[in-house]
Amino acid sequence: MRSDHLRCEYLENPQGIDSAEPRLSWVLRSKERAEKQTAYQLLVASSAEKLEQGEGDLWNSGKVDSDQSTQVVYGGVPLRSRMRCYWKVQVWGAKGHAAGWSEMAEWSMGLLQPDDWAATWISIDRKERPLDSHDSPMLRKVFRVAKEVRSAQISICGLGYYELLLNGTKVGDHVLDPAWTTYHKSSLYVTYDLTSALDAGPNALGVQLANGVYNQEFEDAWDFQRAPWRAYPQLLLQLDIVYVDGSRERVASDPSWKASTGPIEWDQLRMGVMYDARKEQPGWARAEFDDSTWTPAVQREGITGKLSAQMSEPIKVMKTLKAVDIQAGDDGEYTFDFGQNIAGWTRLKVTGKAGTKVTLDHGSHGLVRGEPLQTNVYTLKGTGPETWEPGFTYHGFQRVTVSGLPSAPDTDTVDARVVYTAFRDRGSFECSSPLLNKIVKMSRWSYRGNFVGIPT
């Protein structure tokens, strides 16, 4: 018998949790029938090296006679903000034999107290603008790393959505972060480990914000356009660096950051995105970028609800589908059929002249009050092959009608990007009835398509 699939608060190696007494779980594996766990021992250490040496300086549970393998509450040294914890488990089987230690797992603590946040909410100055969904802002900050880094942990909340870049490269593989909440009651922050990602010398953080349902402009079934939280996108970010010599440094969002608008001209969660690639600012999230035309960020009002760690599986692009059929229509339109209804968006690959507008209508729903419904518009910059996907919206569709293409498409012109919460399958079902098997498959697919951060 062995133990694997170690989980902390139901998550695998979570970063930035805010449970002071996290619950630990594991899965038992055995080739023997009627095998069971009769005891366990947990070791939790402050470093991987200590754990490998068998030292549980944070917690050594000792041998506990129990068959419990889920929700075992941590009982060691009180946990503090930003601590990193490494752990493993040993179990004993029905015959009293120890199964040996599991592989190492880990978790890190988030910012447990409001006073742990030194950052302030910031955004671009929009005092003279009406509350609309245009020109989602970009924010950037340059800082230096002068010593060897022991650890670096960044926590970020971008409302409604954010994309975080370090030295021009996207951090992580999440999309539509943070997950949607009732913002006047609670908002979520996400934590990443940047220990191995920082460069010696100058570094730059860049954040692209977007509206999501935080700033819903149009009427919908939930009246989000009248939500008590509605406001412009804003950012809260804190990077805590610990150097090998024990000294510390912090980079936090404040009015010393620089702000600008960019290629996102308009965005709404379910309505779509208008993106003008001619307005891109290449290298804007790199240290050497000239931001002399950018304006100072402004401090914002922040949130009224509780700020909590996002302790759930992230939303990700889980599949990419090719069109199974392409039909040419009138006026140069082409309809791509992906053979499967999905939740997500499409990725466009196109070459053409600068200023060419390509419209992708997901489900052919047309316009609402002159604005797109499930429709994305991409304006080419004309520099050669261009690849674009919106990232801050998602649609329900099987077909997409594309107009404005400079030339006839093929199956590489438009892909469907399937987006849902990245949970793993917990079980399966198969029987001799093709009909029942198909119903199960359809049900599972429907569940995935309706679970993008929250179950809809």
C-alpha cells in the first residue's frame, strides 16, 4: 500500500492559502484486496531539505492509530503569513506494516491579516470619464533585485479580471482570474511563487486589467449593471522578497506605478472584446520599456467586502478544438462549426493589412444597443502573421461566423478554446448501453461548460 495525491484544503500544492489550520488529505493505493489504513504519521517542515532528512520542525504528528485520510487538521507550530510548508505522510496497513513515506507536497500561506497588506488599490485616472467599459488599463512597475533570492511570493487581486506579467512573460496559466464573486461581500486574491522567475538587476511587473462583471455595462438577467459594487477596474498587488542573507524587500501597488490605456478598446464578460492591435505597446511589461508618456497611477477606493485567498482550482484553457466544417456565406462571411457546444472563446490566426477588422460572432446573436453580443472584434496591425485570443470574455457556442477575413480561411484560421475550472475527474461510468454512455458524456460536458469559476 502507498499514499499519493496529497492535498491541502482539497488542493494540490496550493499557494497562498488563508486557513490557519489547513486540512490535509491523501489517497490510498494498493494491489491487495481488503487493504486498509490503520495508522498514519504526518511530517510538516519549513524547508524541503529538512523534510527530506525526516525532520518535521513545524509538525510531527507521531504515529496516530486511525483510518482517517481526509480532513486531518494541521496541529503543529502556529502558521504565519507567507510561510512555506513542506509535508509528507506515512501510513500503516491492515497487517501493521508501514507503507513508507509518500512523495513530498507543499503549500504556502497567504496574507492572513489585513495589516499584512502594505499595498493600496490603484488604477488609471478616470475622473473625467463616465462609468463605461472602454479602454481597460495597463499598469507597470520597475524594481531591482540586488541580491540572491531565497523566496519571492506575489499576491494579486485585479477587479474584475487581471493578467499578470513579469519581464514581459505571463505569470501562470490561469485565465479569468480572480474567480467571480459578489464583490461588495468578498473578493479573491491569487498567489504565485516567483522565486526562480526574478532576474538579477532590473525587473518589471505589468498588469492588464479588465471589467468582467465587476463593471457590467448592459442589462442582464442578474441586474449586474446596477450592482452595488460596480466601479472601474482596479488593482491590489504585493510582492514580498526574502534574500539569502535574511534581508527583505517589498514591491506593492501604490501611486508610484505608471498607467496607460492599450489595445483593449472595450470588454465585457459575456458580450465580447474589441481589440485594436495597432495600439499595442511592445515590451510594455519589460524593465527597459520607455513609459515616459504613461501617467502616474491613482489610488482607488478599494473594496467594502472581505479580501480572501482564492482557494479553488483555477480556470484554464482545457482543450483546443479544430473546426469540423467551414461554410462560406454571403459578403465574405465564413461559419466555423466545431461539432460541440462549448464555453470559451476562439483564437484567430490571420495575415492582412493594418486597420483590417475581423469580427467573430459566436452563435450569430448580433448586436445589443449597438454593441456586440458574444462578438469579438480584432483590428490588425499589419505586421505579418497575427495570432489573437480575447482572454477576458467567454461565450457559449458551437459555431462562429467570421467576417472581414483578408483571404479564404482553413482549419488553422480559427480554433475553439474550451475554458472551464481545472478540476480533475473523480470517477467514470461506462456500460453496455451506447445511449446511457452518451448521456453521461453529455452531462459531464454540460457540467464543465457551466463551471467557469462558479457553477452556473
